[in-house]
Amino acid sequence: MKIKVEDDRKMDWKILGDKQKILNFNTQRASLDFAGREWIAWFTPDIPFQDGPYKFHGLPGLIVKIEDATKSHAYELIGIINLPNEYSYPERYQNVKEREFTLMEFKKYYLQGRSDPGAGERQLYMEGKIPDQRDSSGNFRTGAEIVREVEQLAKERIKKTII
């Protein structure tokens, strides 16, 4: 499944006076408190797109560099090229249905997945879509065993993940 999350959080930028040259662009500094982090961005009014990497947008020019105060998250433009008019960005999952969420709906969906990571596999098993089978070593496993293994692996992965 492809997931699209509509994130309408406001970005309250503070444009600062500092200036710097980045990739031959004249840039200006701006700061933002967003998603629990303090961000410092450098934007260029020479490219009048109010856009940038990830979710960042809303400055009077393209964001060419942005990082959080701890420098654990950073994005930096490395170049700009012109693509031919007929270029289309490759779609990895063209035939996969996209599901749209608001940010609050996604948080609920995400937390449900963390609390019961085997729900989807159990549903597939109950629908008969996970049959008994042999693994790559020739060992016989029931569909129920496969579901339990997938669920256990998911729980272990979740334990290692900090939210």
C-alpha cells in the first residue's frame, strides 16, 4: 500500500539577516521550530520557488540547505539540472492503491500497527492467502507458523525503533 499523509501544519519562519554563498547562490538564513526540532534553513531568492526538501516550504525562495540544531537531520542541494520535456519520474508502485490520511488519522493507523504488527498477516491467513509451504531449506511450515514468525520479527524490529 502507498500512503499519502496530508500535513497541514503551519511553518512559522523567522527570516534572519545572515547571508551566505552556497553553490554559487546568494542565500539568506531563516529559522523554524517544527516537529519538535529547531531548524536553520538557507534559501535563495534568486530561485523564486517557495519549496525545499522533505516537508519544508514557505520561504521567499528555494531552500538550498536546512538542518536541525543538533545537526542530526540535514538536507543540502547538490545541483540543479534541466530534464528533457518528455522526462517522467519513475513510479515504483504504479499498480498499488494509494491510501490518503490526515496527519491525525495516520498517527492512529501507525500506532495501531505498532501495537498489533501481525494484524495484516493474520487477516491474510484467515482469507487463505498464506498457505502451508516449504521454506528454502525444504522444511515444512504451516501458514499459522509463518504468521507467528512474521509477527515476532515485526515486534523485535519495533522494540529497536524509538518513536
